[in-house]
Amino acid sequence: MFDQFVKDISGKEMYLIFSLWIFLVFFVVVSILLFITKKQHITYMSDLPLEDGTEELPQSLPL
């Protein structure tokens, strides 16, 4: 089925190689960010959904 869409496109190999490179670059960047992110930040972000928002409420601003 995919061959029907790309049979008339010249240079279709370049599209496939380009999409592979985009995937690889994205994967490498995400992996690097995963390793350089601080453990404290990851713990903070993972605890956010569990907080009910009642602790440490800031003072309301006067209108």
C-alpha cells in the first residue's frame, strides 16, 4: 500500500533516510536530556500529580 503512494516520487530513498535521521537525532537528544536532568527535578515533577494543592497556598492578591 505504501508503495502506491511513493512510486512516482523521485528520490524517495532520500525521504526515508531523512526520516530515519530525524528519528535518530530526536532519540539521542531525549536520551541526553534524560541523563543530564537533575534527580531533584524528576522527583518534583513526578510528585506533582499526587499533590492536592492545599499545602503552601500563596496569599491571594487583592483585586
